[in-house]
Amino acid sequence: MSETEQQREWTPVHGEPYRSVPYHPARMPETESLAQAAELKDRMRERRTVRQFAPDPVPTQVVRDAIACAATAPSGAHQQPWTFVLVQDPEIRRRIREAAEHEEQISYDGRLGEEWLAALRPLGTDEVKPHLTDAPALIVVFQQRYWLGEDGAKHKHYYVDESVGIAVGMLLSALHLSGLAALIHTPSPMRFLQQVLGRPENEKAFAVIPVGYPAPDCRVPDLVRKSLDQVLVEV
């Protein structure tokens, strides 16, 4: 980030005239573009959801940089309706796990419904969530449903689910490409996260992302991803 960018503090744009600035990124030669796209495809194919983490600490700056990448995501009206809470304190992670497992127990006991439980069985998941304390870091992502003006008035954010979803996808990619493992955990309901982390009323928990290195004995489901032909339609 340049010194000029660091000095500019973001404020919500609401009803102000449209402004533009020049944008002239260097065009990548086709051969380099093809090579980088192929390399990225191969590296992303290696990404897996990990539930068994080593306790080894991860470089905090790597995680911060991954979050900074996620925060470049496009968002509705450029309102950037997200907050990322990086949790490394063991006691707070313990409290999050305890509350999450309480909700998960209720869900696996029937709240999810048989159809959803049947879909989960091939993945081997249950209400026990050791990754929430085994992983050395958690990123709790909150979506901001609205923002407050200087007069305290509430102002709606737009396309919040879409915006935060894109940011989380970019976060997972950045973590993987930086050599870290992660998973998306979405206990339901998640209001306890707002309470444990002391977040304001306008923020609603979107996901918990444990981050770390795979444990030496880590195993993952033997999954097969859909082929490109199955997910791509060209017209």
C-alpha cells in the first residue's frame, strides 16, 4: 500500500457524485498468462478442506496478508460489508469450540433434518470440532448488515451475502497459495460468536475458518471434483 493510500481513510460513499481515476495495468504477454493460469489451476486443485491440524504456530503476517487479499474483493456499491476477526488466544478459541459443539450437538440430534444429515455422512463429520482448538488461529468472518451514519441513523448495505461470500473465497485461495490449510465451519445458529467476540449489533457471523498446517496424520475424504465439462457452459 502506498503512502497516499495509507493516508486516505475510507468513509462510506452515500449520494456523492461519481468519480473515476485512470487504470492502466500492464498487459501480461499471452504466453505468460497461459503459464500462470495453468500453474494456478494446478495449485488450486491441491486445495483440500482440513479438519486435523498440527498445533504449530503459523506466521501471523501471512494470515494478515491473506485477509488483506480477501478485503480487496468486489462488493455491492463498494461498501465492503465485512469484518475479519483473527483469534489466536487459546481461551477464546476454547470458548468458541464449547459453544459451537453445543449448537452442533443439537443439530446432529435432529435439527438439521435427515436429508442434510444423510448428505454429511459420506464426509464423516459429527458434532465434535477439535479443529477449533487444535488450529493455532481462527478467522471469524462477520457480515455487516448495515452501517451507522454520524447521526446514528442506520444505512443498508447491498448484496451483503454475495460480497462476503466472494471475500471468503478469495481468503481461502490466499491462505492455500500461502502454504496454509483451512476449512469453512458454519455452526448454526452462530449468534454466540457475536457474543464471545463482543461484536456490534450490525455484524452477523458468516463463517469460522480454522487456519494452520495439516497434522502429520491428517486424512481427508477421497473426493472427486466435477470435471470442467460438467461445470462449464460455453455459448
